[in-house]
Amino acid sequence: MTAAPPSPPIRVLIADDQDMVRTGFRFFLDAQPDITVVAEASNGEEAVALARRERPDVCLLDIRMPKLDGLEATRLLAGPGVTDPMRVVVVTTFDLDEYVYGALRGGACGFLLKDSGPTLLAEAVRAAAAGDSLVSPSITVRLLQHITAPQATASRPAAPPQVSAATLTEPLTDRELDVVRLVALGHTNAEIAASLFVSLSTVKTHLSSVQLKLAARNRVEIAAWAWQNGHARPEV
């Protein structure tokens, strides 16, 4: 029996205005057997142009960049209305709620702090390439708790639009709700599969069904729905 050919490496674009950050990210990611860096940008305008030309599998964008910040670059590459959205992971030093909301509402599928470490960086790239998402564990529960707030305050940005359980065209099954609860608590697909004693493909099937029923664009919106509708509780 002929072995299946190896999958091509995940192609990554790195955008950061600091040379040392780009060099460090490239050094680590290029050392991974399944990841290769195909482009680097030192500002947002360059990042958007390179991303549109190279079509990387994953774009790693800093927030504070000259000419065009990472949030606007994210909206241009992955935001609502983009015909062929790319997978964007925002990687930043700044753990600020308005940045988290801005990135996720702009279409980012991940939000990572630079001090999260290289291992989590590689996990975020792989998750994004697989259609999954990863948000730094240190901000996941706080972010989702804020999403449940009844209204925005001066210090808290507006949460994404709510999806009421009453608006569902078809109710979620008990197993789909089990998956949604774990998504809302920041678990990866592999962790969900282990927790529920099912296969990874089964988890992905449930998530696809949930996304369709909720009309959710991404995993973060699924988690937001769970918190907004009382289907999630923080771990203790």
C-alpha cells in the first residue's frame, strides 16, 4: 500500500514593526516541521499587500504598527464582507479588552499575547490553519464573561451581537451543547474529544452543525452564544 504524501507545510506571514520580534518568530516557526514563514512585514499596509499577494495559510499580525494598525489590517483581510477571508491570529504585548474585542469582531480567529511562549504560538498557527481558534488562556474566560454583560460601559467595548436561543431555526442537541460548553471555556478540539470520549472528527462534525444552526462565523461567536444564553460556566 502506497503511503499518502506528506501534507505541505502551513504557510505563515509575520507582521510586526520590531525586527527582533519578527526574527524570533521566524526562527522558531521555521524550526517546526509543519510550518514555514513565507513573508514578513514591518507595517500594516505592507502586511495587507503581502497577504493578498502570497495568500498565506495564517497571518500573524501585531496590533500597534505604523501606516495601518493590526486591527484595521485584520478587518481588511478577514472581516465581514471579505469575499475570501484569510485566517488571522493577532499577537500582541497589550492585554486590553478593546484590542481583544476589536480583533475578534474584525475576523481574527485567534488572539495571543507575546509572552505566551513559542509553544503556544505554534499551537495557534496550527489551530488557525485547521479552522480552529486559540485565545490566550489568561484572557479567555475574562473575555467571555464580559461578552455576557447586558450593555457596554465607557471602559468596556460593545460585545458582539447576541444570538438568542429563540432565534435558532433548529435546537442544538444535548451533545452539541456539551461541545459548546467546552468551547466556551476555551478548550481545543482535541481536549473536547478527550473530555467527551469521542473522536476528533466527531467534535468537528458537531461544531460544523452548531455553526450552521447559530449562523456563527467562527468559534468565538459560538462561545459568545454559550455565555449569552447561560450554557457556560467558568471552571473552578
